[in-house]
Amino acid sequence: LFDRLMNYMKSYFAVAKPPTSGGRMHKGTIPETPIVIRCQNLQEKLLKSIDRVLYRHLENEEVQPTLYLLRWVRLLFAREFHIRDVMLIW
């Protein structure tokens, strides 16, 4: 199950667009990968329609969706494995 999930998830982390400025990314720029695009869509569409107050708060505070959503993805299965295995996986 884990192997199948990881094979599925790897496509979300592939860079969709090459970096600009001669191959160098600007400091603080988040690479545009499918997972980043998905995070942005979750905040912009789903969260906005479900909890407008939270959405406005995050927007007012300039909280990027990748700040919290990527962490949730990285925590996937972290409680199910020994910490050494989690470190190896991620």
C-alpha cells in the first residue's frame, strides 16, 4: 500500500515549470509543482467556500497554503512508522 501511494505521490512533486532567471529561483520563491498548485487550489477554492472567515484570516496574514498543507502531506504515515523509518522515507 505504501509503495503504491508513494509511486502515485511522486508526480505531485515534479517541477511543472522550470525556474526563471537563468536557472536560479528568486529567494522565497516556491517551485510550481503539482502539489503546490493543488495546495493553492485547496485554499483558494475549497477553504474559501467552506470557511470564508478562516480563508480571509489566512489571506490577511499572507499565509501561503504551502506553509501548512505541505506539512500535512509530509506527516502522512509519520505516526504509523518508527521515527528512523520516517526519516528514511521523507
